[in-house]
Amino acid sequence: MTRPLPSCELCATSGAEILWQDELCRVIRVAEPGHPAFCRVIWNEHVAEMTDLAAAERRHLMRLVFATEAALRRLYRPEKINLASLGNVVPHLHWHVIARFAGDRHFPRPIWAEALRTGDPVIPPVTTEALRQAIILALAEEEGSGA
């Protein structure tokens, strides 16, 4: 097991409000202005790349990424879901799972690009508890499907 790095923000803190977690990883809700349907799936141990994980660990992480995507789709009905694992700024394995809407200030470009418009689309409010329960439901549905 790799030691946590005190200089790594994802080792030193939870990263934001935790929606779901187990001994291997966690899902947080990211407070990104203009993008309320933004989650991050974070591997708890400090590793930088997917191939630093064993095959079973990679499957576990991706199962959670897909469950988070399913939860966001179920609750928000977005135009598109963006999945990204970059790690250039924070080299700690994590996935961005972002629901995108046609009227968001960056759409169709990445949320980190220069804004194309001002204002935000009307997006139905979703409570943290509703998002947490939707992730749990998506995980249970996947488990029940034999995946």
C-alpha cells in the first residue's frame, strides 16, 4: 500500500462532501460554479495511474464510475455525461463524472475551457441525499444484473 502524501490534496482531505465510500474509493460532490451535477470518484490510496491498480481494483473503480454516471443520468436527465481521468494538476487517481446541459456556459466544450456564454441553464435541484441514494441504487442494480 502506498503512503498518503501530505502535499496531495486528495490524500490530505476528502476532496468535498462524500456521497459514497468504501475501503478502496469514494465519490464526492464537487462544488463547481455553474456545474451542479459534478462528481469525482477518487481512489483512496495515492496512485497516479489506472495501471497502478490490480485488475480487480480497476474493475471496482470503474463500476463506481459507471454507477455515478447512471445516478446523474437518472436524476438530472442531462444532454451528455463527460468522463475524464486527467491527473495533470493533481496526480492522484480520480475520475470526473460531469452531467452536461445544452445551455451550460461551456457546452459543448469542456467545463475547463473558456466560457461560451453567461448564465446557467435551469437544472432541477437534486439533494445530496437523493444523489447518494441514486448511486447506491445504481450499484445494487449492477450487482443484481450479474455484472
